[in-house]
Amino acid sequence: MMVQDIRAEAHQISVSAQKARLVVDMVRGKDVMEALDILKFVSKKAAPPISKVIASAMANAENNFGLNRYDLYIHRITADEGATRKWRRFGARGRVKPWLRRSSHISVVLREREEI
């Protein structure tokens, strides 16, 4: 049986990659339904976009490949750095303080569990 990779990606999520990785590490290797249940109760800003990407990959698996959602698990999930918007905030003594608005790219690869 050939192993299929089901992918989904989200670009320019307005959370830094470092903070998104904290949430991503919680669900790596878990079943898809278990991961979505975990993310429902995580109180981090990165949790809703990550759960949307996982749900999108799950929908891709069901609609495009005809797989069952309960047989899927998260094979690989990453949060990489995206573009950084650089803003300026005026500081004391006529100086300028830089603000870095970081973003991230989240990618998910799902696979089907193989029965032994």
C-alpha cells in the first residue's frame, strides 16, 4: 500500500513562529480528531489558525482522497518564519523605536494510520 501525504498550508499568520511552535509541539504525532480537541482548549493566539489548517488538511483527505478522518494522524507539522512588518514608534528625545510585527507560515502533512 502506498503512503499518501495530505497537505495544507497557511501563510502570513500574524503570530511569531516561536510562539506558534509552542502550540505546534503539543499536537505533533497525534490523531487529527485528538489534536483538534486539544487545540479547542489551548488559550494561545496561535491555536485557532493552527486548528483551521489541520481541519483543512482533514477536509482535503476526505474530499480528495476518500479517507476516513478517524484514521488520520499528523505526520509532520511546522511553523516557519514569515515576513516581518517593520513599524516605527516615536520614543523619548526624538528617537524612534522599531516595532517588529512577525508572522509565520504553518504547514501540515497528514497520513493514514496503517493497520498491522
